[in-house]
Amino acid sequence: MNDVTSLERIQSWVESEGWAAILAALLLVVVGVSPARAESPEDFFRQNCASCHTIGGGRLVGPDLKNVGQRQEGEWLVGFILNPQARINSGDPYAQQLLDEARGVVMPTVPGISRARAEALLTMIAEQSAMERSEFAGSKISDRPFTEDDVRMGREIFIGRNRLAAGGPACASCHTVNGLGGLSGGRLGPDLTKVYERIGSRPALAAWLQGPATTTMRPVFAGHPLSDDEILSLVAFFENAARAADDDSTVPLLNFFLMGLLGTALALAILDGIWRRRFRAVRRPLVDAS
Amino acid sequence: MQVRSQISMVFHLDKCIGCHTCSIACKNIWTDRSGTEYMWWNNVETKPGTGYPAQWEDQDKFAGGWEKKGDEISLRSTDKKRIVPNIFHNPHMPSMDDYYEPWTYDYQNLFNAPEGPDQPTARPISRVTGEYIDIESGPNWDDDLGGSKIYAANDPNLKGLSPDQRQQLSAIERLVFFYFPRICNHCLNPACVASCPSGALYKRGEDGIVLIDQKRCRAWRSCVAACPYKKTYYNWHTGKSEKCILCFPRLETGQAPACFHSCVGRIRYLGVLLYDAEKIEHIAKLPDSELVEGHRSMILDPNDPEVIESAKKCGIHDAVIDSAQKSPVYKFVKEWKVALPPHIEYRTLPMLFYVPPMSPVMSQQNGDTVDHLNNGFFHDIESSRVPMKFLANLFGAGHESKVAYALKKQKAVRWYRRAMTVGDIDMATAHKMLQAADCSVEEAEALYRLTSLCTFDDRFVIPPAQREEAIEMMKDPHEHRQSVGFGFSSGSRRGL
């Protein structure tokens, strides 16, 4: 009943406004799904930058951006933000130094970045730098030593036995970590066994988990952020995994392959058993039996 | 009563000499094309023997025909439930080895071989691969009991015979065999038609000939598996299945099918039978022991005014009814009850009937002379050299009574004619035997004449084809009138 009335309303609206209404509706749809919708620089920073950078909170994967405007001139910074790889490739010594400090992790080109947005970001960073304590001064992750419980909890979250509170998918659907057992995790995303070592520190990894910035993970977790407790557990789990990791990560891969081979052989043997009385030939067995 | 007409056949096995002329005639006309080399729409088997393809009668292996489950019958091979999971691999298909790999000989070598110390030879070449092959079997590999230890010993009809009987079948001076020529039976309840997922097989309305529409066939080969007589074949060249067409182009022009026409022993009879199509389902579900009698009961008396009236109502032409009244098949099957359907237990209700063979006269060497044994020319039916049980497995669904009846009548006619022409048998005894065999003197005369003195026209009573009327069942004959002129007719090709 409700559907019918709303449908009728739309119909009457379309009839009264004609083609202009349809065009307007289409435009609305296009604008509605466009990623270039208006967004404050703070929100943009939180979603795209905060996983690697702080403002006054110390270095994560990328450098602390407090007073970045005093370290380099604005034009250089805008150029770097728009295309970090190109600036590094150009042989710029400062860009090379940044790369070395980040232990070879190249800053990705942020999706949806534009010159205007970069400039707005720099302005915002300058404002935040002037504050006593910036709202981007680093994650609030506790620095207490990890316990066995944290690691166990992190593992449960990773394999999805404990669901993420905000409804995000379990890590194991795309990632794996050595020693998960069974068929281990997914192979869509990178192996996370050494992620703690790669990212380098507890706050860096926590910041990453707070707002994963890669093009694949961002849309998946945009609406489902991880809670602080979950992040703590996961960091504990990753730290433990990196420490306990066997250097040879080909072992689980080999196991997987062997299990596949064994499974195939077993399946064929079972099928052969089920259809053992299947029709093969008639004349040949008669001749062979005589 | 739903009267239909069916062109039916009788093969008189007592007259078959196993010359294979029928097979050659058929091969030359229909199956000498590429892709059909291995097909024998007509073949002659030696019994006991495994036949072609090997052990086709063993439905535990080939799963052909219908199976009675409770009150219902279903296809043994691929019923509706099983056809989906098995559609790309029918599990009961005979392999090429079960038929045989067709071959020719390298005749050119006889002319072209370089000069050498030996005579050149013509080695066999496969007609499938074109490579030299060692011949391992053929379509009549077990002919005249060839390879008996393998082939005759594994005849599925030996089921139920005592070890003694089996042993005697191949014992010296008792050894016995007979011939079993086979074509498509053009059944009333054809499993091939029922199994086809494409609906390419059909039974022609006016004469009951079962055909495969070469344009609708999609090469699923369900018919090959479903036919318990293994009389549909897959043509690997056109990608379509083919079968005996009962030489319908010949029939429609009033000629007997090629295998009938060429039969040296004149064992083949052909004529129209009228039957009640309403009974098909009921009869196909009868228990094994009632099948032969039930099948016979479907065949209607073409002289019965009631039947004639119904037949006319059902659109059967007067000329066909007239032909049915003269049908030799009706006499053998219904009046005299000496012709029996092969393997009626497959429940396809075959419309080709066989007069079971009398066993050959037994003789024994006495010094320089060969004498007949004590029981004379016309031995006791019960102790026949071909065990009754064996014939019953072939023609009586395992039940001996119908086969015994047919043999007794044949024997009585022999005694009667012996008394008549030679006179060394007392006529009174002959009459007594006829009476015991449920046979009047007139019937004996008629049976004798149609068996021994039959002319071409006695054997083949072909109804005038009513194609111009029959075609109206399928399409409007005026459909293309004034719309087409010269054109091309297309042959069947692989694919859609």
C-alpha cells in the first residue's frame, strides 16, 4: 500500500515537472555518488592521512607533520602530496631522505586529492600545529605491555571468531598470518605475519588500523571503524606473530599445496569407490577372462 | 478403441541359413557412408553367441529397455531424474570395442609393393583412424560359433540352464546353433523415443516406423543406451544418431525393404497389423509371465466389423485395412501363434516376431554310414537339442509354454506333411498330433504353404502408402503452395 502511494507520488511529480525533473533527479544521483563531495580538511586528514601521519604526535610510518610548512616551502609540499612517487623519482634529495626515513615505504597517491584540497590540508596542518595539542596528536592506544589474553583475543578477532563490533569483515577473509593452522587465511591481501616489523611501531600500526588508507580497505572499513580495544588486541596479535614468525614463510604455502594434492587424490578415490561398478567395457573383459 | 496400423515383420528362424545377404543389402544401401562403417542396421547373429554389440542382451551391463518397479515402468538407462547429472556422459554406452573397429584392407599395396622375396599382403586398415590395425573383433565375430569359449559361453540367454545343458550345447555331435537375424523392431513402446532429450525420435503415425529426425538430433545418444536391442547407432561423422528406417522410401513405393527383398532363405514376412493403442501402457506394465499373451491381445482382428469401423474412425485408409486382412504377419502371430516377440521382457513391445527354430536333425556315424538317431527326424520337443529354456529366454521372457506351443505346432505340421507326401507315418497319428498341437488340418496346410511355398506376394503384403494423407497429420500440404520454386535441399550437418 505504502509502495503504491509513493510510486504514485513519484509519477505525479514526474508528470508535473516533466523532463526537467528527470534530469534533476539524474543529476542528484550523479552528485550523490560522486567522491568529490564537499568534506572538511579535518575529515579528509582523518580518513586518508592519519593512518601514517600525526601532527605533533611523533613519527608513525610517515613523518610527524607538525610545522611541516616550516621545513619545506608550500609549492614543494603540494607537488609532493599530489604525486609522491614522481617527486621521489625526480631525484629530489629531500624526497629521498623522506623515503629513507620511512624505510622505503612510498607514500601512496591519495584518492580524490586535488591542488585545492592539498592547499586546504596544508592550511589546516599549519593551524593544528599552532595549537597546544592537535586533535591529530596520535592514537590513544595504551602503551601497557601486551598480555597473553590480548594476543588470544587478537587472534580470535583476526580469524573472525569474535566479530568486529562495528560489523567490519574479519581480517582472515583477505589476509593470513603464519601459524593460523588449517587452510589459514585468505590470499587476497598481503600476508600480515611481519606487518608489525614493516610498519615499525605500536602507535603506527594502531593508527593504520584506525583508518586503513589503502584503496581496497578504505571503502570496506569506512563505515565500520575498529574500536580501540579491538585495535589493541590486533596489534598485540601482530606483534606476537612477527616475533614468533618462522623465517620460512613458504612452509604454510607448501602445506596448502600438499593438502590440495592429497584432497584431490582422496576425492578421486572416493568417487572411484562410489562408482566402482560403473560400465567400462563388455567384450574386452570377456576376452581377458577366457 | 484407438486403432493404429503398424507395418510388422515375422522372421522364420527355421528357414534362416545365416548367409548375411540381408546385412550386405542393407549395408550397400544405407550404411556405406563415412561415420556409419561400424553400423549394421541389419545383422545376423549366431545363437548361442554374444551378438553385436557383445552381450547386448545383458541389460545389467547396457541398461536398455524398461524396468518394472512396482506398478510403474521406467527407463533403465537414463530416466528423467538421471538424465541431468549424466547428460554429458551416459554411463551405459557401448564402446567401439563392444561393436568393433571397422576396417578395410590396404589393397593398393598388392599393386604398389616394391619387388621383394615375399608376396605383398593387404594389411587391414582402420576405417576410423586410417592406421594399420590388428583385427580383434567384427560384427559377426562369433559367426557359426567362432570363438565359442569366449562368445557362445557368455550368451546371456544361457541363464537358467543347468551345467549339463550348457555342456551339451557344445559337445561333439550334439553341438548346435541357429541364426538370429535382427533389425529394428519398430516397437510400440520404444525406449529410444522415450529417452531422447531433444525429442528427435518419433514413431510414424501411419505405419509405426520409428525414425530419428536428423535435424532435431543433438547427439545426446540417449537412444543408443536406451534401446535394449542396441539398434540405434551414433554416426560420428554427422554427429547424429541413425537407425533402421525399414526402407520406408521403398515401402512407400510398394517395394519390400532391402533385407526382406534380398533374403535368400525367404524367411522374412511383412504386413500390416492393426492394434489398440489404448492398451500399450497397460500391456507394458504386465508381469513377465503375461507379456507375450498381453502383447498378442493388443493386435486386433482386421476382419472384425467392429474393428474395421473403429479403424475407419481413427483415420485408417480402406486400403490399409484391406492389406491388414491379407497380412501374413497376422496369421503367424495371432491366428497360428507360432511367431513370438524377442525379449518381450524389455517391455518395448517389439513388432518384429520370430518363429522359433526347430533343432536340426541329429545323426550319428555308424561305420561307413550316417544314421539318424532313434527318435527319428522329428525329435521330441522337450528334449530338443537347443534347450527349451534357451529359446524361452529369447522369445518367452523366460517362460517356456508359448515357445513349446509354437514348436509343437511346427512339429505336428511336419508330421502331417510327412504322412501326406511320404506316407511312412500313419495319417491317424499325424491328425492326433495336430489335435494335440491345437492345429486344424486347414491351419496345418496354410502354415505349411506360407512356410514352404510362399511367393513374393504372399510374404510381403505392403499397403499402398498414403503419404499424401499421412502428411496432413504433421503439416498443411498447401503450406508452401505458390511460395517456393526451385531451391536446395540440405543434408544433415553436425551442430545446430
